[in-house]
Amino acid sequence: MQPENYIIEFLSDEWIRNIIITISIILAYLFIGKFLKSTDKLKFAKLIALALIITTITSHSRNIINGYWNISDNLPLHLCGISNLIACFILFLPKNKTLFEFLFYAGIIGAIQAFLTPQINNFDGTNYEYIEYYISHGGILLLPIYMYNNLGYELRKFSWLKMLIYLNILVAIVMPLNFQIDSNYMYLAYAPGVDNPLIIGDWPYYILYWEIIVVIFTYTLYVIATRKKV
């Protein structure tokens, strides 16, 4: 079948089931990781990265084999796609504070939005695509929290503000690219088809509202994460 976008309605039985399963797995992983020896904490974290690497390679390979892959839909230029790419490799690189901070804010905020109003882009109807959506978004939510709690990664002062700068640089690059290759990365060409209260107005006004919302979200996340250190 030709892939199309698949939307899971907010608070539907399907939505509730998926949220319960996903949260349960994430909490269990964090709970187990808390009691591991320090030498095993990194290995346990790398299992998350390995799962993301496998699903990323498999997903692109399946799309190429099935003839679905194209630059308009499959480049890792959505915020969650960029976070996923960072999550795949960050633990195999020298410790990088900037990459971690980007993953922390973009991964957590992007994943929460993806779980609240799920839209599986280019869904081909298979169980793999369905499960991969939750693995990839669960991974970018779980990994930065795990790294922050167990691997000594920290958020620097004004990291939330730097994140806003990075995001706007991405917007300046991705928005014109969308119109060049007929894509909708970061949903900057038109709004996603989900019923999300954070999508306010038509293009480009909802993007301007997003700027304000992201400021609130990133700063709130910074305060919550660092409250014991402030």
C-alpha cells in the first residue's frame, strides 16, 4: 500500500494503551539504571542508542527497498529526527555539552508532543512502522533523562536560551529548503494534521506562536531539571 499519514486520536483507547506501555517501559528502564553499578550505567544507556541505530537504519532501508524513500519525506530534518540522529551517536563521541543540551530540550519536548498528538508520517500499515514510531520517540525522551540522571551530564546556565538560538538557526535553514524540495520538515510549510491546541492559526502565524511556546517549554524544562541545583 502507498504510505500515508496515520493519526492516533488523543485519549482514544489506542492512545491510552500506547501511552501506558511507553511510560511503563521508560520508568522501568530509569528505575533499573538507577541501581546499576557506575561501570554498567553507560553500557545500559548504549542499549538505547543501539536500538535507535537499528530502527533508523532499518526504517530507511525498508523505504528504499519498497520505493518509498524520497528527499521530501525521509531526510532527518524534523526536530525529532534530528534528536534521533544525535541520540544514535552521542554516547560514542567525546562528551559534548552542546549536543547533549540540544538532545535534552529538543528530544524531550519533541517526544512529548509526538506522544500527546501522534502522527505517523508515511505510514505503510505495518506493525514495524507503528512500533518504530514509539521506539524512536521513546528513545529521544528516555536517553537524555537517563544521561542527566546517571551519566553526569548537566545543563549549563542559559542552555535553554542557547537552545532557542539553535532552533531559530534550524528554522532559517529548513523553512526555505521546504519550499525548494516540496517538503514539510519541522512542519514549517504547513501545520500537521493532528488536533493539537498548540497549533494556533494558519501559516505562518502558528509558527510565531510556537516561538513563544518553545520559550516557555524550554525554560520550564530547565527549571524543573535543575531545581535541586538552583
